[in-house]
Amino acid sequence: MASYDVIVIGSGPGGYVCAIRCAQLGLKTACVEGRDTLGGTCLNIGCIPSKALLHASHQLHEAEHNFAKMGLKGKSPSVDWTQMLAYKDDVIGQNTKGIEFLFKKNKIDWLKGWGSIPEAGRVKVGDNVHEAKHIIIATGSEPSALPGIEIDEKVVVTSEGALSLPKIPKKMVVIGAGVIGLELGSVYARLGAEIHVIEFLDHITPGMDAEVSKQFQKLLTKQGLNFTLGAAVQKVQATKTKAKVTYKLRKDDSEATVDADVVLVATGRKPYTDGLGLAELGVEMTERGQIRTDSHWSTNVKGIHAIGDCISGPMLAHKAEDEGMAVAEVVAGKHGHVNYGVIPGVIYTHPEVASVGETEETLKDKGHAYKVGKFSFMGNGRAKANFAADGFVKILADKATDRILGAHIIGPMAGDLIHEICVAMEFGASAQDLALTCHAHPTYSEAVREAALACGDGPIHS
Ligand code: NAI
């Protein structure tokens, strides 16, 4: 029986980051992974492959819409779908092999197979039982399908099937206007598919600042995505090549049907803890099927911890990574901390959408007096030059103290721009601190500074 200080179950961004940090802190570490490659959902069938397809399809969009304007003449490129998928698979391979390299470098054992916990202090992988002082569960999440809707990953697909469709569909129905639906809907819209998004709520992207959400929907509609909001999908009838989606409008209960070549079910994800043996161990779960943890990511069973999508909080790779590093510090006898108030969220469409902290809606609910500093990318020289002037930066600051409470960006590189605001928030900065920081010209980041200026005496370029 091999004996470890720590065995991490799952090698997604939560698990592999945790394993690396444990090893760096001098703990003898193993990581259990049943897939053929490391990296979990994010690297294999999530964040990374979808970003490859978003990148490739965005280049096509640029060629079709903006090249001629810049004097770059010629036929637009045609799409070789097989090659595009091969490029995506190559990107996955490079990333997953990268984790394998990091495991070797840090002397982390990869225990190949699906793990279970027969008792506290023991992890079973295949026929082998290993001993561990600390077990860290990082088994992630899986798509939560709608009741009665059968997924075949060919015609009725989750995000996994949508990343490897045999051909580009002519018509795609997307159920759910959340992150997955809009990112993958954008990919296929750019590749020529007709996209119909059906969303239960009366707005897209639940939880997003309402003003940003409205602007986002407008821009996506301009890009050819069609939306039916306030509609509950009732059933999906599929054959081998086609599907029929029936939905009911919530306002008047009227029913309608749409046809599709592919239906993407993107109605959320749920924790994945199957086969671990948690019920037998008496590990407490929440009513939403998450593993219940305390502020140190410990379950109620001594020596068993959990992080990432299988516990509460936003299902985001970077939230799992932060928890992975923090729990490693905890089991190594140090202090581990995650500031859940400063976790950015990004949607990698074009333009990108990024947010952190409070929205106007959450502040109103709390009765917190705030001010808004807003700046449009129309006033940003770099954005104008790059056909990227749609969108704005919005900073929310405390009315009395000017402390930054949240920020919302829709525009070019929003997912990168948000981080200077995250750092500012970590330091408890005021909008004025940001406004007084010199920002290089010409950069998109000047729009962030202008929004900070807008919290005070006003921006320069609007
Ligand atoms: P989501 O929770 O973001 O959105 C699901 C949407 O489906 C919601 O708008 C919901 O109202 C709608 N919906 C639910 N039932 C419905 C029904 N019967 N008919 C019509 N609409 C219905 O979930 P999504 O997009 O599946 O993503 C899952 C998780 O993965 C999220 O937590 C997301 O944050 C994460 N993710 C994050 C990414 C990123 O950070 N860029 C990329 C992809 C996923």
C-alpha cells in the first residue's frame, strides 16, 4: 500500500493546481484521474477547447467583416471544419501534456483510474488501495440535463458534444442563455449556423448587471443570434439527424415548436461526486447536491476536504484553482484564504463580458448607496482603430468613501481588463486610486481609467 500526505481526486483546474501546490509545500502528493489525459473538464471538454473554437471563428468573422475595410482584399477564407477540430484537439493536447509535465517536475504520482474513498484515510483506485493523511475531492461537475430530454451527444448535445460536432449545423437551437449557450452559440453563428436561443428567464445571463446584459443581448442579436426569452422548454423530440423543440411562453402559456439540426442543452451544471462512496462515509451534502464544507474546505469527516465545482459557489475554473491553492496551504499547516468577493466572471464572446463584485441590482437590494462611473469604448482610440468600440466599462463605487464595490465591462479584452480592478479591490482601493494611476496610451485599459474618472470629476474623452 502506497502512503501519501495528500491524495487529490480529480485533475481539473482545482485538483491539479492543488496537487502542485501541495508538492511545492513539501507534501508527498498523488492525484487520481480516470480520463486518459489530465486537466479535467476545463482542459479536455470545456474552457480550453471552446476558446480555441472561439478564436478560430472570430478570425473568420474579422476576415469577413473587417479585412476589406482595412484594405486587406481577397476572398474570405472558407471553413475546413475537420482542420478546425484538429487545431482544437492539438490545443487540448498541448495543455493536457503540459500538466503531465508539471506533475513529473513536482514529483506528483498520477494514480490512473477512477477513485473512491472506502474509509477516511484510504483511496481506492482500481484494485489498489492507497493511504493518505489528507484526501481532497476535486471531482468537478457535469451538465445537468432537463428532465425527459435525452442527450445523445450527436443531435441533442451538451457542451461536450458541441465541441466535436461531425459538421457545422444549418440550424442550432440553444436551450439556456447562460455562459455555455452564448459562447458556443457565438461559435456556430460565426461559422454560418442559424442560432435560436431559448431562455427561461426574461433576460440573458442570470446574475449579470442588467445594463450589461441588455447591451450584450443587443450586440449578439446584431451578430445574428435570435432569442426567445421567458420560454420554458417542454420537450425535445429527436431523430438520428434532426430535432424538434417545443417550448411554452411563460407570459401566456402559448406553445411553439422549432426545428433544428442540433440542440445544445446549456441549462447549467451539477456537482459530480458519483462513485466516491460519500453516502457510505457519511459525508454531509447540501440540498443542491454539493459537498458541504467549512471555511477551510473540510467536510464533516476528518481528513476529507473538497474544492471546486463539487462544493458551493460559482462553477468557475479559477475559483477552483484558488480553493486548490488555499486548501493545500491549510493541510500544510499554513493559512489558506480565498476572497469570494473578488472572483471575476468572464464570457469569451466578442465582445467579451467581464464582471467582478457587486452589480447595481445587488447594491440596490442591500440598500448600499453607490455611484456609477461609466465610459464607452467609443471614446477609446485603440478600440476605434480595431473595430472594437461597442461596449463600455462601468465601475460601481461606494457613494461616501469612493471604495470600488464592483465593475462590469463589455468590450474588447474585457476578460483581461477586469483584473486591474480585481487587484484594486483586493487592496481596498478607491475609484480615485485607479483614476490617478497612469495608463499607457493607446490601450483599451484607458477606458477603465476613464470609468474611474467618471466616478469623480468626470472622464476626459466623453
Ligand atoms: P448557466 O447557469 O450559466 O446558464 C443556464 C441558463 O439556462 C440560465 O440562463 C437558465 O435560466 C436557463 N435555463 C434553465 N432551464 C431552462 C429551460 N428549461 N428552458 C430554457 N432555459 C433554461 O449554465 P451554463 O451556461 O450551462 O454553464 C454551466 C456552468 O459552467 C456555469 O456555472 C458557468 O459559469 C460555467 N462556465 C463558465 C464559463 C466561463 O467562465 N467562461 C464557460 C462555460 C461554463
